[in-house]
Amino acid sequence: MDVIEIKNLIESELNITVEWDEKLGRITVQPDHLISICDFLWRNPATYFDSLSCLTAIDNGPEKGTLELIYTLYSIPNHVTFHIRLEVPRLQDDGKLPVVPTLSGIWKTANWHEREAYDLVGVVFEGHPDMTRILLPADWVGHPLRKDYVEQDKYHGIQVKF
């Protein structure tokens, strides 16, 4: 099954319309469809995406006001890679970080990938079993891969910005 057939299968079986980017070979979905799509792709024997091999979080900057999340799924038995893209606001209306549903209930690897995206880009994954920093100390201020990130001068009295 190729990626366009997978896209068509999602639309027909789940009755969800997804945006297809033929050049990049990926679909763009709404965050509220993420779990149903991923669960379907994992459970369906025709697709059986048994691995979430990567989650990439990208800050499009304050001017555009969005973050992108790109999930790379891989089916080991079918030797197929599939990309799912979400676009969310950089901040919610109340000024808090964006919230996306966790996929850790489908793929255990999501646990670490989502913690990294939270730590570096500032995406909160609702329902995650341990939404804490994974690379930076718990009391670190900000998310360093955001385009408007301002580095701390000192951390616990240690000069970190030169």
C-alpha cells in the first residue's frame, strides 16, 4: 500500500478529510483527529504502523504564529514510512502553551518524543503520563527551540550566556 492509498483509506474508513501534500508525501490533520487516525493506522492489518520513529516540532515564528508537529510512522512488516503533520497556534488564547493529545497510549516511544518536543519547543501533550522536561533541568526557563527564546544569562549562579 502506498501513501496515497493510505490517505484514501483514512478518509473512507474514518470519514475524515485530510489535506494531502503530494510533494512532501504527507497528510495534514486537525489535532482532534490525531488519536483516531493513529490508532486506526496502528490497528489496521493493511497498514500496521507499529513504530512512531520520530516526532519533529517546528516553530514557524511569532510572525506566523504557529507550530508544526510532524509524526513519522513506520510499518516494519510493510516497509512503509508515513508522515502526519499538525499545525497549532504557538500559544492558546489564554497565553498558555499549545495542547495536543498524547500518542503514548498507542506507541510507547511517544513518551520520550513528546517530552523532547515539550522541553525544547513548548508543546504540552494532554494525557501524557510524565509531561516533564527530559533534556533541560526542571526549573529551566523557556523552550530553547522557539524562535523568540531569550537565553538566561545565569542559571543557579553559573554564567550560561557569554
